[in-house]
Amino acid sequence: MKLSASQAVDVLRAAGEPTRLRILALLAREELAVLELGRVLDQSQPRVSRHLKLLAEAGLVERFPDGAWVFYRLTGAGQAGELVVETLARINPADPALARDAERLTAVRAERADAAGEYFARNAARWDEIRSLYVAEGDVEDAILEAAGPGPFRRLVDLGSGTGRMLTLLGPKADAALGLDLSQQMLNIARSHVTGAGLQRCELRHGDIFGTRLPDGSADLVVVHQVLHYLADPAAAVEEAARIVGQGGRLIIVDFAPHTLEFLREQHQHRRLGFSEPEIARWLGEAGLSKVKATSLPPAQAQGLTVKIWTAERARQPQRSAA
């Protein structure tokens, strides 16, 4: 449905202010918290919040609380969102104000990456121990094995492989396996674990979950295990993971349900405090996957974390009959 004239005026009025246009350009790059937007724009949190309120009322951005933080992203669909995307595409990216914002955002990203890198390097050796504090890993792994199915798998891809636990768990069912991670310390530990497990056809690479450089549909099992909550753009990671799932293949996402344990953000570099079922299901559907299923594994203690396991599949295309 097309916008009415009054709706178009509301959209243009909301976007037609310098700071708000800068905000839209930043959110076109990734979802951001209010505090991060304030740093990039060099404006106070109340002032940025007022601009965001106007953009949200016009249907141009989505607001979603995450613990004590509030994140914003561009509206994913609809005529208003399309108008914003078209407007941003017509702006010269070398515009001084937008270029300066892009530089500041790069600096914010670099600070995030440095903090995460230091954290992962510091905790690599005891990574599995840290995870075990939150949930019974044995129960989670049994559920992952069930979600994956009996196999065998032609090719397994583990994105953000960490210490390689998913590779040693699922690798025996795969003809070939590949693990990608940005942390060299994690990769070194994963190599040791993979070798110890006797996996011969398992490759470990330094790689980015946002740009794996793997061919479309090249795996029949893709796993993203306890990775999304560290990422600035988890939806983009889901899209990339889904892209490499072949026909009849399956994607497994393991992460936390929404929670309020802020210390995980402060002490353990968690960017998002869990994900809801509708949010993940929407991302999987937009990525072209179907048969979405969610399994919940509640914690043994009241203040623990609920682990969620999502599975989705890429449908097989019907074969054309010979003429």
C-alpha cells in the first residue's frame, strides 16, 4: 500500500532535519544504542532521544529495550522505510557531516572490537568453564544433537567456533567440517581440541561471521552457537549464516532468551541480553528459511539463563520434469 500525501509529508518532515537525517544514515549501517548515537553525534542523550522519538512516531525507526539499554534500527519494511532508503541512497557519502559521523562510528566499533578481543584473549583458556556457569552444557549438547538430526552431513560449518566444541560434538557426523572465528587464541585452542578428537577433515580459519566468503548453499548444517549476543548486527549474521545453507539443509542457532543480567554486558562483553522467539523467527524467515522451531532449556537456578535453540531449514526446490 502506497503512502498517502499526509503520510509522505510526515515521513519527510521527520527525516528532513539535519540531526535526524544523520541518525538515519548511522542506523542504515547497524543498530545502535542511544548512548552510542550520542557519542557519534556529540549530543546529549536527552536530545538524541527526542529525535529518535520523532523518527519512531513517523515509523522510520524501531525501538527495542534490551536490559538497561535501548537500541534503535531502521524500520525493516513498508513504504516509509523504502522512502528513507531511497533518500539515503541519493545523498553523497562524502558529505562532511556524514563522513565525520562515519569516522566516529568506526572509532566506536574499534573500541568495541578491542574490548572484545582483550576479553576473548584473556578468557580463551577457560571459555568452556565460563559457559558452564550459566547452563548445564550436557543438556544443551544433547538438545543440539537432537536438533541437528542423525546425519551424515556433507559439510558442517560452525560460525564463531570459539574453542571448537560444536565441531567436536557434530564433526563425527560430517564428511567435512569448517570452523570460523576472529580470535586467533580461540582458533589455537579449537585446533588442539579438534586434533584431540581425531577429526581428520576439519578445517579452522580466521574468518568473519558477517562475510564468510563461502559459496551460497555450500553447507547442509550451519551452527551459530552462543555468538549472536556479542554482535552489533545479529540480524546480518543470521542472514549470512542462512545464505550458506543449501537446499534441504539446516541452520541451528543457540543463544539466550531475554534476561536482565546486566553484569554480562559490563563484565563479559555481551551486547544483547538475549533474543525473543519472534525476533529470531522473523530474521530466519526474511533470510529465506522455513520450518522454524524453538526449544527452551530453563536454568536449574532461579537467577540463571534460559538457553534457546532455534532450527530452520531451506526448502528443496522441486525438480523440473524432463521435456
